[in-house]
Amino acid sequence: MKGSGLNQIASSLRRRLSIGKTEDVPITREYVENLPPLKSITAGTKRNEAVLQKCNFCNEIVDFDSIADESKILVKNKRKVLLDLVDFLSVGQSKVKQDVIDEASFLAIVTMIKRNIFITQPPQPENVDEDEDEPILDSAWPHKQVVYELLLRLVVNSDFNAKLGKKEGLIDADFCTSLIDLFKSDDPRERDYLKTVLHRIYGKFMCHRGHIRKMISFVFAELVETNGRSNGIAELLEILGSIINGFAMPLKPEHLQFIEKTLIPLHKYPNLALYASQLTYCVTQYIEKDQNTAITVINSLVNLWPWTSSQKQVILLNELEEILELITPSILKIVARPLYSCLAKCICSEHFQICERTLFLWNNDQVLHLFVAEQDDNWTNNHFNIIYPAVLRNIDGVDPHWNAAVTQLSYHVIDIYKGVLGSDHPLLNSKIPNTQQHMKKRLESWASLESQIKNEDIEQKE
């Protein structure tokens, strides 16, 4: 085929791409098997023509669950062609101008990739426990993995520069949107490849960065509003962790809005444990960039505190410890009262794991130093009037905490204060006033609650 014919194919490809079709050039299996490897074709025009032919052959979707011999042979041949394309794109930047891959070839490769990865996913099964159930693996993954590897090699290829790649039909905004939507896949292997590819696209195509962040925020908002499956959230947060690390100072308003409107609401999700570590990393990256973001984060966490979920409380206590390691005493003073009130309630919790995790904060030297860094009047009012009585309540002689480990940890925290402030410090001699009244009020509350439950049972029976 001459150069004019190649230009006609390229023109037809771009025209048909707008309606989701490619040039249907009939290519027999025998013809593809006899095509030489792309690296062995030295003439630029012939090589680009071979790329178009191989991509057109790979546009055919294969049934990987079929046991027919014809399907097995087609799978084998398609994999062979895809591996040849991967090997071809693995070559570094072209040395000779005539050897540069033309736009039509890139267009054919991207179109073929879309045909193979942007496919309708099977319906997700209902009532799936994401903590315990095994992930659903895609039977076509051995084939799709090669396609994703081809996409990765394409994005990092030096000949595929950002100016060319962002053109319509190639790595444009719609492509990024569809790629982010694939993160809902049940197969963790696919999500891992998507994470790498999307991160590379974000780094190479600056024009798409705002759009990618916006689409990720939409995914997070959908999760929080629907409490649906959390597939891909951890991987997207890993990408964001690297993105946030590269933010310039001072932080732009849109970046500050992102943590407030997008990251913080993720703490509402019931199964927070599935992506807690990645979310904490993103939050701490913000605080390392700008200490003032800690004020928004801490106040928001206190307001969103999951009092009915012991597991989520322990997770947030872990996150709070990492935040407290980063902030300065001046920031702590601003959030001290709501923070200490929250910690005091956790110290007195009936759930021993919450009590233990809260009291373990005082074993962290950085957190302890932060708590006692500035012993002024404001610190005395906030800290010892809120925190210390809660610790003493766990060792109260009339009504101590039911868990022996919590009682022992409470004594340990008191000893820490004695070691830091001195055993003769007047604040350490404070006692909880009206202990008997507190106990009486607590028993009355339980009696009232039991009476209310009995009355409701009687009304239901009637």
C-alpha cells in the first residue's frame, strides 16, 4: 500500500472514531500469523501500515470462556499480536525522523485499547462482604493485562508527546473519565494497573489534571452518598497521595476545598477500614504542607465522630495520633476544647479497645510533649479540666472501669503526668467532685432507660 493509501486509512480511522467505529478491513488469521514483528520492519510507511492491520485484528472481542478450538486459536493469535505491539512500543525515542510513529498509528492503537478495556462489566453480586469475600477475578485478565501493558507503554513512550496525546480520540478528557470509571472493577489486578496508568497520565498531561481531580471527587461523593461498593477507592487515594505531595505552596483555594469537600466526607463511609491508611496518608500530606488544614480536619473529625461504631473510633484515633505528631502547640490551642472533649469521652467509653487506644496516645513522646508543651492558663482549663478527670474516673474507688487493662493504663497515664510535671504539682491532686452524685445519676439514667424499653414492649404486645 502506498503513502496515499495510508493517509486514507488514517483519515477514515479518525472519522469513524467519532462514532465509535474503526475501518473494517478483513484480515484473515493466516495473514496476521505471517505478518513479521514490527521491529523487523525498517521502512516507516510499511511499519505504520502493519500497526494499523494488527490493531484492526485486535479490535475483535474474544470469548475467553469458550472451549471451542477456533476461539482458543483466536485467543492465542490475538495475544501474540498484542505482545508484538507491546514490544514495539517498548523501544525508546526514535533516532531517525523517518522512524517516528505517525499519528494514524497512535490513533489505531488507542482505539483498539478502548475496544478491549472499555467494555460492559457484568453486574456486581449483591450482599458482598468486602472484608471477607474473595475478590471476583476476571477470566479474561491474561489478555487484558497485555492491553493494559500496551496502554502503559504508550503513555510513557517519548514519541507520544503530550501535545499529540491530548488530541481528540487519543488520551483526551473522555478517555480519562472512562479510565476512572474502570476503578470499580472487582479484579484487584486490573485496579493496580489502572492506578499506575492514571498516575502516569496525570504526570504527563497537565491539561487533564484538574479534570482528573474533579472526576475522582465525583467518585468519592457517589460512595459517600450511596454507601455502595468501595472498589478502587484505596487505589485512587494512593494516586492522590502522590498528587498532594506535589502541591505547591501556598495551597490553592481549589486544593483546600478538595480536602474539606472530598477527603473529609470519606470518613463517613461505614466500612472505613478498607481505605483508612490511604486516606490518612492524604490528610497528613495536607497538614505537612499547611498546618492550618489541621484545624479543619480535627474539627471535622470531632463533629463526624462515629460514637456508634467502635471499629471506626479506633481507626480515627489512629489517624488523630498521626495528625497530633505533625501539629504545633499553637494549632492545638485552637482545637483543644472540642478535641479534649472527644478524647475524654473515649477514655470513659464502655468499649475497652476505645479506652486503650485513647490512653495509648500518652505513650507517644511527640503527642505527650504537645499536650504539656505550654502550661498556661488556657492549657490548664482545657486539658486538666477535661482530660484528667476522665482518667481519674477510670480508677474511681466507687465506680472504676470494668476492664482491668484500662484501669492499669489509667494509672500509667497518671504516672506519666507525675513524671513530667512532678508529683507535687497542684493539678495532680485534683479529685472528681461529687463522685456519689455522679454514680447516683448514672444509675438513675440506666433505670429510666430500662423502664422506657419495658413500656415499649408492653405497647407492642397490646
